[in-house]
Amino acid sequence: MSSEPRRWTQFLPLAEFWYNTSFHSAIVMSPFEALYGRKPPSLVGYSFGSSKFNSLDSAFSTRQTILQLLKGNLRRAQQRMAQQFNSKRLDREFNKGDWVFLKLQPYRQISVQRRSSQKLAPRYFGPFRILRRIGVVAYELELPQAARIHPIFHVSLLKPCHGSPRDQICSLPALPLGLESPATPAQILARRIVPSALGPRREVLIPWEDHDASEATWEPLDDFVDKVLLDGWGNVREEQK
């Protein structure tokens, strides 16, 4: 369409049709199927000279050319997105016994220690020793017994420790007196969306290991996205064998 900028409005319906009838990995179907509940119709194939009307033959020929152009442009756009994603991808692996620094998400830093200025909070804690690998991109760390966070973290939150691990930058704050160590989430029982000051917030109903089912609590889904996989949630996957 860049070669014919004045005609792009004529081709917009074709671009819209191609987008709405293409498979989208995010919804595991096409937008057309999501809206109407059935597979999208396919365009009838065309071969040059199959119509005796010149105007119709010309219109079909133009449509076929534009569809091929759209397919090529979409493929190139997907390739650019893949290249951009891979350029930022971390091919980082650790072994059992390695020492790493831990970067906590802002909401977890607030959960383990209240600070008057969160911007001045340490970026990394530790170092901590790796106990085992979970799935493909998660690791279990040997945290202090008084730590108030779950010990499994995504690889993107870990940084290798160079030098002696005894030279700690910052230790996790101790659990206040009278509180118990955090329990381990067992599964997801239900999901809901609740309003908040920052917009709709997704929550999941979590029962905890070694606790009665009646003690299940609603927790923010964001607290589990970089943890172990729970009932299809989270970004940790098992290794393919």
C-alpha cells in the first residue's frame, strides 16, 4: 500500500478482514470466531481470466494482489516482534549451589518491609544459595527462615553473585515477632476481578498447604505470575522432555 498511498482507504476493509479472521495466540482463536462463535468464512480462490466481465476480473485480481501484500506485511511484522523479543530475552541459567542476588518486585518490597521512600529501597537482596531448579525458568532459593516471601523466583529476578557470597549487600528483614512464616499456595479455586484505585484488579482464591480449606484467601494474581504454575496461571512451565 505504500506504493499507492492515495488508495489505502480502498484496501482497509481487506486489511480488517484479514486481521479479524487470522488466528491470535492470545485468545487461541480468531477475533471473528470469538465474536460470532463460528469459524470465519474463507475467500473464494481466484484465477486470472475466470470472469468474462473485465471490471470484475480486474477487481478480483487487485484483491488477490492486496491479500498477498497483506500476508507478507503481517509476516514481516511478526518477524520484527520476534526479533525484538529475542533481543531482550535472558539466556541465563544457574546450577544448584550457585549464589545469586534477588530483585524483589515493588509490591513484594512493600510486603516485607514498609519504607517511607520506596525509591530509596535496595534493588537487590542477598546473595542467596540456589536449592533447585523449578521448571524451565524458575529457581528455589535458600531464604532465611524469617523471610516473609515465597522462595521460588523467575530467572529474570536473579543476578549472579561474583566473589565471596559472605559480602551481602542487603539482607531480607526479619519476620516481626508473633507472625508465622508464609504458607505455600496449593492451587487456584476461583478467580474474580475487583475494582481498585488503579483500575480493575484480578484476584485468585488460594487455599494454603497445611491449612484448612476454610482459610483460603483472595490474593492478587500478580503475586503468582512469576511463581510456580498454578492451574494454568503463572509463566513458569515444565521442561519439555
